[in-house]
Amino acid sequence: NYTNVEFSYNATDDHLNNCDLYIDKTFNATNSSEINQLIKNNFTSELGNGYHEWQVKCYDSVNNVGLGNINTVTVDTIKPEIILDYNKLKLEKQLDSIVLNMTVNDANKDFNKLYIQNVEKTREFISDDIKGLTISGLELGFGNYIIIGYAKDLANNVNQVTLNLEVVDNLVPRILNYYPENFSQFSHSIGTINLTLTTD
């Protein structure tokens, strides 16, 4: 991957002749400067990803040479790599939990976020790397969810990955008790029997 980076500098001399640009100690370009007190020159050079040094050398009409400071620039056009690891993507509400790990690989990481959301709510987790995040089906509630891993680096390259999560109810209701608790005979004088059930 390559990107265009503009190098700018100011050079002052009563008899300025020309200036040269060096990138990573290599002569890259020459700009013939106007003979002025203050000149701004711009170069465009194709650089690969990574760390680079640049320096400007200027000459005047009587062969005096001036060297500028060594400056640095880091070129980064690579999106962060996001790895989302999980144990399952379908939970039974009463029994299961999802366990999430999120790892972000990037030379110039800025920040990472993990979202778990549905139409009603969003939960947000901010961390460098997320390991062993455990969320139960009971905590989430029934429904369909989207898990989003998001990362941005210092060069504003962004990336995200998504997973679909479903929380279901596969348990049949259990009758815990009823009222009246015990009866074995019915009387013809009883017109109605009311039962009260309690379930989980």
C-alpha cells in the first residue's frame, strides 16, 4: 500500500539558489526555487507503509549549504485487524451465556469498542483487548442481537466485524404448585373448582 504525502518547508536566504529533499537519506526530488527571502516549496513523493525520515538541504548562489532538521513521518494505510472469538451464537435464555474475546492487531492502535445491540438497547465495552467477557441469556433477554467489534488506528483507518446472536426460550413451563393442593373427591354440591398455578 502507498499514499501521497506532501512535504513542506520554508527556506530563507538573500541569495537562495535551490533546495533538495532527502527521504530516508536518499535524494528524492529537486525544486528550483525563486530567489526570494521566504520560499515555500512542496514535494509529493510515493512512500510505502512504515516509518520514514526526511530532510531538506539548501544551497545559495555562493555555495553555502544549509541542512534542515531530520523530520519523521509514519505512513499507515492498513486497517486494523479484528479477531472476534466466541463460544456460541445461539443462547437458551435460562441456561446459556456467551463468552467473547476480541483481539485487535495494528501497529498504531488508537481505540477499540465492542457493541452488543438490538432494536431496544445497546451495550458498549471499551478496552484495548477484551478477554473472557461473559454475558448470560437472562441478562440480555429474548431476541436477536448484533455483536459489533470496532477499531480505529492513529491514521484514522477503521474496521469493524459483526456477528449475529440469538437468545431463545427452549424450556417448557414447569408447574411448581397449585391450589387447592390435595383433593380426591368431588361433591355434587360444588359447582366450580378454581385452580391457581405457579410456573417458572
